[in-house]
Amino acid sequence: MRLLLVEDDKALGEGVRLGLRQEGYTVDWLEDGASAVHALLSESFDLLVLDLGLPRLDGIQVLQQLRKSGSALPVLVLTARDATEDRIAGLDAGADDYLIKPFDLDELKARLRALLRRSAGRAQLRIEHAGVCLDPASQQVTYQGKAVPMTPKEYLLLHELLSQPGKVLTRERLAQSLYGWDEEAESNTLEVHIHHLRKKLFSQLIRTVRGVGYLVEEQA
């Protein structure tokens, strides 16, 4: 699950990035609005956490450009602007939720989980597929009722695949979901993770689409 954090306060940005990475997100962090627009229009993310008071381009303008592009990316605005008119402006520009600074990191995590539930059209965030159950709240995976230990990257990869059954996910998209801009991965790392998931669960769960990527079949 890849998240873009746009926050110009270095101490706050580092704290949020660390906390969300511990929650299992792949977090990329930018400190100005113009860079954020470029990243949002050229790369794929699953969530956006956006400050409003940004250099180069205000957060409201970032939101407006994102929505103008046709993107339905879930957006949580994170800001010290607590006036009612500021909250209305953020929501009218396309924000899905609004959290006022200072805030509790656990509340931010809970709000992001709620955004993901709504964007996926599910009442619960837990994913069940062919005997596999993945619970993002606890980051636990079971298969046929038995706990299956996962490394953080294996968990992220499985979540990405199970979240979009029937859709072929390219190697590039999956690699972006696993590794942020400040992480490096060996060329065969993705294949190694896929191999481990098949061994830990069952080989038919993940299908290789030659020359493109990987697929979890939709259930009949």
C-alpha cells in the first residue's frame, strides 16, 4: 500500500513517515506542493496525506489539480488551519477527510484505514479470498484458519494483489507499492517474494501473466 505524504514540517513529516511505515505502508514524502502535483500525475499511489500550508503550491491547489485530472485517490488533509471555512474549502476542493494538528498518530492510522474501506467499497477492511484472510488492522494473515507468518514486504505484496482480484498488476506497479523512492531492490526481489507467498499459502493463488505481471483470480 503506497502512500504519498506532503508535509513541509521536517520533524512532523519524519515522525508521520516512521509511524506509517511501522503500520505497513510504503511512504514517499515530499515537502512542497509543486513536487506533489508532479508525483501524483506521473506515479501511482493508494493514499494521499496532504498539508495545506505548503511552499511553491498551496495544498488546496494540489487538491484541485488532482481532482481536475480525474483522479479519485483518497485524500486526508492534515493541517493547522482549524477554522470552519478552511475545513469547508478543503472538503470542497476534493478532500475525503480532515485532521487538525496537533493530532494523535493512532487516530491518523484509523482514519486512513477508514478511507481505504470506503474507497474499496467494503464495510470492513479485512480481505478474505480462497481461504486466505488478511486483516490490515492487525497486519495478520491466516490461511484456512491458521496463522501464516509474513515479512513486511510479503504482507504488502499480498495486500496489493488481494485488494484487486481479477486485475493484472504490472511488475512496475507492484515494485512501486513495495519500495519507496529511498529504497533499493534487487532486480529479482519481486519474484522472490511471489515465490515465498506461493509456498506459504498455495501455488495457484497468484498467477503469472508472462511479460506483464501477476494476477489473483476473481472468485466465482
